[in-house]
Amino acid sequence: MAASPPSPTDAETAPAWLGSRRLATIFWSGVALVVVAVSLFGGEDEPSGTGHAHHAAPAATSSSPPPPPPPSSSSSSESLRAGKHLPRSRPIRLRIPKISVDAPFTPLAIGRSGQLDAPPADEVNLVGWYAEGVSPGEAGTSIIAGHVDTATSPAVFAELGELEKGDRFRVKRADRRVATFVVDSVETFEKDSFPDERVYADTPQAQVRLITCAGDYDRSAKDYTENLVVFAHLV
């Protein structure tokens, strides 16, 4: 867990994610996207006990994000290259048995500020997915984000760093299928050197990134110093 910041004063209560911290251009399915660091804490006050979470998240360069890639209908060799994947379907629930996560999904979109909207700040057991991107189980890179904590308590991804290579988690989908993923790696990155392309670049396989905050809480920046990313693929 990150170091807990003290209770904020009234002067410190402005939303921390009104301004983007950095931009990095990547390619997603052949379409250029911008990656910006935004907050996962969407309330008016900073947490008083455990700090607030930030993560890097994709944002489209125009008001209309690129549509998801259509299901592959090309040659069998291309299908083999893509590996196992499922058709597009909205995720319903995330279950990570090892860390007792059983949480519903909410769709996240690009707001008028040009940043990815965050899940509600007062919902400690809720995860968000970038709904204009790849759905979990679909070929490509799906982004799932969650709070590490809120103003009052630990949140859904408080123990995400306990996952290890080989651990499994499941996503229940609207099509009644359950997509099972195995963890490839769990890594932390300094926010100033976050590997945007590695995390967000599209892949021919069905992959997922689980993202939350990590490191120490920087009182001057009112932000955590690191991001935690779980890399996983469909099995």
C-alpha cells in the first residue's frame, strides 16, 4: 500500500484530474491515439486516509474514437496469429479469486476535457473499462482500471500488487461467456517514465491490462509516484 497522505485542506480539494500530465503518441489498430495520465479518483476531495489513485489511460485524438476492429474474416494463417479470442461483448463482472475481487464494470469514455472519465469516486467495489476500445476477450488490448483507494477506505484494486505470474482471473460478459485470463507479469512504473506503447499498443492476441496506482504518495504533487500494471492474456 502506498503511504497515506494527511487530510487535505479546503484549498487542496480541487479535482486532481482536470489537467493532463503528459502526452505520448501510440498506434492502436493502425490509428494514432494519445495516452494521457489521468486520475481514477473523481470526487471533490482528496482521500484523508490512503491517498487517491491515478493511472495512464488512452484518449482519442478526435471527438470520435476509432471503432473497434471487426472480427477477423481473413485467412486461417491470420487467425492462427491472433490466437484464441472471443467476439466483442460488454464485460459484466470481474472476479480475481486470489485477492477476493468480485466487482461489476462501468464503461469509461473520453470526457469533454479530453481525458478518460473515472469510475465514481465513492464506489469502492467498481472497475471501469475503456468502452471505445477492445472488450475483454476480444482480440487486442483491453484496458481495465480501478481505484486503489478512496477518501475513506481501500478500494477494489488495493491488493492488485499481490498477483503473480500464472494467477488467473475471469471476466463475465454480456454474451454469457466467461473469459479467463492468466497473468503474464505484474510491474510498476514511475509515472514520469511510463511505457505507454508497451502498455497500450494493440496486439493480435486477446490481452488485458489491469491498472491502478502504486508507490509513495507525493504530497506536493497530490499524486502517487508509480502505476501498477498487470499484463495478462486469454486462455
